[in-house]
Amino acid sequence: MWVFYSFVSSFFLFFSYPFKIGDTIHIHDKDFPVIAEIEDIGAFYISMINKEGELVIYPNNLLLQKGISIINLESKLDSEFTD
């Protein structure tokens, strides 16, 4: 059953595109909060590098159950819309 949930989560992430490779995100998990830069978005998991340089693998189905903040979104918007 978890394969089905992972597939549906991957489908949602690929088509809704809430974040992309290179974005720094904060996953709001009370037991294991993560702040890391996205390195790869796979079919079943997301690979990220945290500020300590550790590789963090996070399953897509868990990713959709947690609150996520895109940390560097505002700075990217400012740099894209400059005169």
C-alpha cells in the first residue's frame, strides 16, 4: 500500500511543482525538523543536503503530510524581477 501512496505523492509533486531543485526548504516535523537544499526529486523520495553537508533522503509520501516552507523563495523573486 505504501507504494501506491508514494506513487500518488510523486505524481502530485511532479505536476504541482511546489518547489524545485536548488530551493532551500524547511520541513516542519516535530520529531525530525529538516532545513536543507533540494538536490534531486525522485519518483519515491527527495534528496537534500543540510547545512552540515549531510545527505537527507525524505520520502515523498511523508513530505506531503508535513508543512513545508520554502526559505529562499523571496530572495529568488527579488533577483528575478529587478530593473
